[in-house]
Amino acid sequence: MFDFEKAIGRWRKSFHGSEAIEEGALEELEGHLRDKVEDLMGRGKTGEEAFAEAVEKIGKKELLDEDFFQAAARKAGGRAPWKKSRFGAGLMPNYLLTAVRKIRRQKLFSFINIAGLAVGLACCAVIILYVVNELSYDRFHPASDRTYRIASRTVNAVGESTGVSTGNAMAPTIRREFPQAEEVVRITPPPENADHVLAVCGDKRFFENRVWFVDESVFRVFRIPFLQGDSGKALSDPFSVVLTESMARKYFGGEPALGKTVRLEIDYDTGATELEDFRVTGVVRDAPRNTHFKYDLLLSGSTLLRHLADYDTDYLDYHFDYTYVRLAPSADPVAFGGLLQRVAEEGARVYEQRFNRPAGKTDYFLQPVASIHMRSRFQGEIDPPGNWTYISIYSLIAFLILLIGCLNFINLSAVLSATRTKEVGLRKVIGAGRGQLARQFLGESFLITFLSFCLSLVLTAALLVPFNRMAGTELMLGGLAQPAVFLPLLGLLVLVAVGSGAYPAFLLTSFRPAAMFRGELDTAARGAWIQKALVVGQFAVSIFLVICSVTAFRQLGFMRGQALGFDLGKKLVLPVQSNISHLRRDYEAIKADFLKNPDILGATISSSVPGDIDEGGYYLTTREGDFRGAPRLLVNTVDFDFIRVFGLKMIAGRPFDPANRSDINEAFVINRAGLKELGLASPEDALGKRYQAHYNRRWKTIIGVVEDFHYRGMRENVRPLLLDIEPSLLDTLTLSVRTTNRDSVMKHIRAVWESHFPGVPPAASFLDERFDRLYRYEEQMSRLLALTTILGLMIACLGLFGLAYFTAGLKRKEIGIRRVLGASSSSVVALLSKRFAGLVLLSALLAGPPAWFAVNRWLQEFAYRVRPGGLIFAAVAAGALAIALATVGLQGWKAARKNPVNSLRNE
Amino acid sequence: MSKSLVAASTRPMILSLLLKGESYGYRILQDVMSLSGGEIDWSEALLYPVLHRMEKEGVIRSRWKTAGEKRMRKYYGLTECGRLELEAEKQSWLNIHGAFLRLWTAAEGIE
């Protein structure tokens, strides 16, 4: 039977706790309900039906609450005080306070946490800056997307070659015949002494190697900001020079350079060289590092016309001459191609006319100026090209170090938050919702991530100084502001913040508060597998890095230490850069003067020294004048003493013999690789064979064969080489010295030098240092790798330390009981260490195969390489294990030393 | 009937209903319903908060009265302020009404 009064009572009860319905209002509603029920019953409904309908009509508590509140509120749309805040803004100060307290209470952990991530971020930022810089070459010129360099591909009787030089007439022809080329500029190095122009300014003398003859339009094609002078007029007259800022300072100190005179010695290949006066007509900013066209002195192109009358009209490519062109957006590429074709044909015609022999077929093509640094690897590049391999390796290293930092950060954050179950429980009890707590924890991790980011900026600024010195770059912190750098970093930070906040935000907040207070929950156990995975990840990455850097250093050591096949040590190299005809004429006398000192054991003159031997070579033929399909050997011109001074080993025949003067016109020496190139079966077969060289059309006889020596480093196979006595090409003096009486030797060398080359500054360097330049990328990478490896390993150990600390805390009671029952300290240490040893070994197993793969890939770059032995892998794994156990053992030892009473007292 | 028109007319309607004497919530609902031929159906959740608000503003006042069998009812009546507000409201509604009337008769005249 339906009890109306009881139903009313229940209905009234449902309004308990309502904050909006004021006193009396409920009574009023009850009266209303009764009226309604009576009314409905009057219309024939049963009591139960009437009641249900009336209650339905009046509405539920929540609805009434809201309506009553909104009607009473002064402001429409406000939030009723008993409802959950929409933003949680009211608790912000409290969250912030909690976060700050947490950081302050756990100083060590917070520091490890923040610093680890900051180091990772900083390394990553530096490397990203470097990579972006490498990729940014020549993008800053006006309309760089429409600016091209003209390169050539030539096919002739002896093969195909590519180059970046054009005939001198190229630029004037384009200017004359193709109006859609907005700008054309020629850049020409001093014809015969591009790498050592003597500059005299008052009593100061310098050698310059970034000197160029340029057309006036250079300032419109390349971005070269003027500090003094007028870019429109600076290079219109012959014998004008525009200096960079630092050159102006070097020559004139603080005085204004404009209008002053610099004397330059330029070898125009016309026979005599003499000092000429150049008037300074402008000062420009130093060339930035990220351009392939680097300059110190820019000379007016019209100067060249005074010495080379055909500078504007010669279609042949005698002297290097780089031509750049900026095409109008509407330019017709087909028409331009046609023009280049005509220039090539004209060149071929001139060639055949002049030399009365068929010319090869030359095709000219365009290279976008911004692609030159990374993509162009032709003969005669102005600037050493960038190296994709190392760009990719650096990017990978950056990624890995950051990965370690992030894993560590996430791991430690998770560990730390597990100590906060009580806080979470309390917040839940007083009404915090899951979403609210999640926002609190995420906010906290965003705060810490932000702190790390700030710290990493400081670290980056500090790291850039040594990095720039090492890599020869000019990276600046401001570079981080570029969107290409900034946006990925920002995205990554957000990812890290969310990742590290996720554990407490989503796992911790899912527990029931009562359980949290009673301590029933082994919160750590529930997240433990995540932490283990993170530690394994960190260690795997670290072990990977260690294997890579150990191998890199082994390879470097191998390339320096391995019997190179020649004597690298204690050789002083003196390039002769001025008064070179004196050297070529009187080299025997000059050598004799040097050898007067007993500490100078040998002296030799050559056109290059090992490490510098370039692509230049001779085609050799056995049929007079017929070089079709002829073998080609690189060539180094030497004197009689070269083989002896460099300690080359003869495998057949004899070396050049000073007693036998006819060797100058009669003899070749080749290396073992040359045998194969010439198609000879054995060293003995080579002796007595006669060949004609295409260079000077002279016939000479092979008198000896030397064992292969690594004159171009161990990165490539030893190439066929010809040693030839040709005094007209000699320019480098090498002295074999004993360094015991260093001072007196150097004094003697300076004195002899001054007597033969007065006023020429000597530019001496040791051969082993020069040779190392061949390995500069490897060297740079190894150092970078070593640095990141150490940092990565440190961070990983910090992470492990954190985990061990935490585990020791968790197992406090267990350790206490074991101690009470008589366990020794060492067994407690072993207890803790056991599980971590497994993790580290697992990391080693995971890291091994990718490391093996990466290391082998890298070693493919070298023709002569070390073998990555399994021993190294085992040693690295053992080392990692030792470090890990030391870290964990320390924690275990501390835990074991605690008085068990303290840990067992509670409960 | 649109929500905004109901909202706009609630207050003047309550004031007008109370003009003929004191009344209580349930009666007011019934009266509105029958006056509008069932077109206007206020909900309780709308009516009571509005009544309380008007009471706070002083345009109506309330008192509890016994209604037999120990039951109490809260009766609302107009105050002086309420009368003034009703006068003003009445004027406004009449103006609007007049405007519509003229418009519609004019429109019919053209047809």
C-alpha cells in the first residue's frame, strides 16, 4: 500500500544538503507538491501515480538547485559555490606552493632531475644549431632561390670530368645575350697564387688566401654589407680593393682604411710578378661562416684586364673562373640552356682552332647556390663541402642524448611522485576530482620542464664556446629563435612534460583514497615495470654510445698509428709562397744551407707533401701522342731526396739518384698501385718501361717502384701515384729535424729562410699536424661522441641511482628484518644489486646489435679500418655493469648500515 | 511560445495575477495555465525562484497562512513598489500591443 506521508518524507530527504534552497522554500515546495497530488487524484489518478507525476513535474534537486541559484545570483551565468571549479584556478597558488616545497624538500632528486634533462636539452640544442647551420649555407643572399652557379661536365678522349669553372667569356656573353639574367658575376682567384697572395702594408707583410677578382655586380648577387664606401662604385676602377672589417683592422689598426693603399703581389701567369698598389675603396663585414664563397679581399675585375687582355673574350677555361647568374622569375630555362650550349660550342671551336686537335664535349648546367655546400663535390670547389654522413651522425647523437635525458627525467619524476600517495589521498578526500589532480601533476611537470629549459639555455650558451672552437663554426644562442629549431624543441618539451607527468597524473590518481592512507597499496610495484623499462632504455642508449665512441677512437688511433708506409714524424713543412723562381732554380743550394745544422737530418723539395697530394695527375701512354683510354696516375713532383727523406720503401729498381743527373729528364718512379693501373704484372716488369706523359709530352722510363704509402690518409684506397722530377713545379720544402735542440734548430731555420727569402713570412707547420687535417671530421666526431657519451652515461647512472634509492626505501622493512635475523651488509647489497645487474645486462643485449650495425656502417667510410671485435662489446658491457653496480651498491650499503630498529619500529 | 517571451512576461504576469488579491505558488501556476488556455505552462523550477527573487527586491511580500488540516501555504501579495512596477509594465505592454495592432490593421487594409 502506498504511504503518501512516507513518500513525502523521502522526497524531503532527497533535498538534504541543498545549498540553494533556503529555509522555508522546501516547505513551500512541499505544499505545492501536496496541492498537485490532490489535484491529480481528484482527476482519478491513484496516490502513487499522482505522487510520481508531481515529483517529476517539480524536478530533481540538481535542477532546482541550479535554477534557485541562478535566480538569486547577482550575476548571470555564475558558478554556484558547491559546484566544482571549471578551471581550478582557485587552487593554483596552492599547487605552485606544493611544487616549490617538493623541489626544496628533495633538493638532490630535483637537481638530478632538472640538471639531467637540461644537459640533454643543451647537447641537443647545440647539435641542432650545428646541423641547421650546415643546412643554412648561402640561403641569405638576395633571391638565393634564383641564383645559380654554372658548372660543367666534360667528356673527352680520356674520360669524363666535372668542374665548377667556366671560360672567362661566359659572364660577358650571358650579360650581352640574355637579358632575363638579372645579374651575372664572375669570381676569379689570382691566376697562379690563389692561396698565397703577399700583402704589404707599410712594414707589415702577410700572406692572404681568400683574395678574389670580382665583377661589380658581386654586391648585388651576394649579400655583402658595406661598412664604409659605396657598393655601387667601389669596384668600378682597376686596382681597387674592398677589405673585410678584420683585414682593415689587421692592415691599418684603428685608422680609417678608405683611400689608403695596400700592395699586393699577384702572379698573373705572365712571367714576372711584382707588387702592385691597390686603393681601398670599401670596407665590408667579414664573410659569414655559412657561405661557400668566403673572402677577405675583393679586387676589381677590371684589374685583370690590364694583365690578361682576353679576360672578357676567352672561351677557354685556362684559369679558374666561377660564374654565378641570377635569373628573372620569368626566365626561360630552355632558352638559357640554348645559350649555355652555344657558349660550349664556341669554346670547342676555339679549342680546335688553337690546338688543332678535337675538343671534348662540354655541357654546362646550373647549380642552385644554396645547394652547393651540401651537394656539390666537383673539382675546384671554393670551400670544402659539407659532409652528410657526419650531419646524420650528429643528428643521431643529439637524438640519443636527449632520449637519455628524457627517459631519466620521466623515470625520476615517477619515482618521486610515488612518495606522494598521501597527498593525493588527502586531496581526493577533500573533494579533488581526478581531472583536477591530473592537471595539478601535469602542471607541476610543466613547471619543472620549464626550469630545465631555462637551465639548458645557460648550458647551451656555455657549451657553444668550446664547440665553436672545435668545429670552426660561429653558432650563437640566438640561432635557437629560428622556427626550424625552436618548434621541434618546443614540441619535444611538451612531450617530455606530459610523459613525466603522466605517471602520477593518471596512475596515482586512480587509486582509492582509503587504500592510500592505509598503505595497502604498493604504488611503486604497480609502476615498477615502467621504471625498469626506462632504466633499461637509458642504459641501452648509453652502451650504444660507448661502443660507438670506443670504436671511433680505435679507428682514429689506427689511422694515425698504423704503418702509413712513410715517415710522418718530425717533419717541418715550409711552403714557399713568394720568390718561388729562386727556389726552383737554386733548390740544391738552399737545401745545402739548411743541412749545415747537424740537427737537420734531411731536406727535400716537392710540389706537395703526403696529406696534401691533390687530384692532379698525368695520363701515360706508350703510343706517341695518343691518350685515348690512357691510364691516369696522380702525380707528385719531387727532387732526388724525396724518397729517402720520407722513408719510402723500394720494392723494385732504384730511387732517384743525385749522381745520375739524367734522372731529371729520364726517370719515373711509381707506387705498387700504379702497377695495376698500368697493367703490369710485377714490380720487376715495370722497370725499363717507357711512357709519355700528357702534361709535357715527355717520354720517361720507370726506374723504380715504391711500396704503397697512405699519402691521402686511410679513408681511401691507395691510388696509383707517379713520382716525377720536374723542377718547374716544386714549391714546398720539407725538413726532417731532430727536436732535441729545438730552439737552436728553429733559429737556424729562420736564419737560412731569411737569407733566401727576405721579407717573406715563413709559414711552417709539422707534417703530422697537417696530416691530421685529413681526419678532421673523424676527430671532431670522436670528441663530440666522447663528450656526449660521458654525459649520457652520467645521466643514466643518476637515473639508476634514483631508482636504487627508491627501491632501498621500499624494501626498508625487508632489509631491517633480514638484518635482525643476521644478514650481513654485503648480502643486503647483493640483494639490491642482483635485480639491477639483470637490467644492465639486458640493456647490453639490446644495445649490442644496433651498435654493431652502426659501427660497421661508419667503418665502411674507410678503406683501411679496425674490426669491431666482440671483445669490445663484452668489455663495454662489463664496464657498464661495474658502474651500475657501484651506483646501486652504494645505496645498498647505506640501507644496510641503517639501524634496523628505526625501520621496524612503526607498526 | 518562445523561451525569451515567457521569461520577459513572467514578472508582469505574476504582478497582474496578484492584483486581484494574495495567492500562492500552485494557484498561480493553475491560473496562468487556465488564463492562457494551456499555452503557458511554467515549471515549478522557474516560478519559485522568480517569486523569491521578486520578494527580495520588494515588489511582492509573503506570509504563511494555515490552510486546514495543519497545512501551511505561503501567500504572496503586491507591495506598493510592485504596484508601481506593474503600472510601468502595463504601459509598456500596452504600447507594444498598440503598435502591433496598428501595424496589422494597416497591413490588412492594404490587402
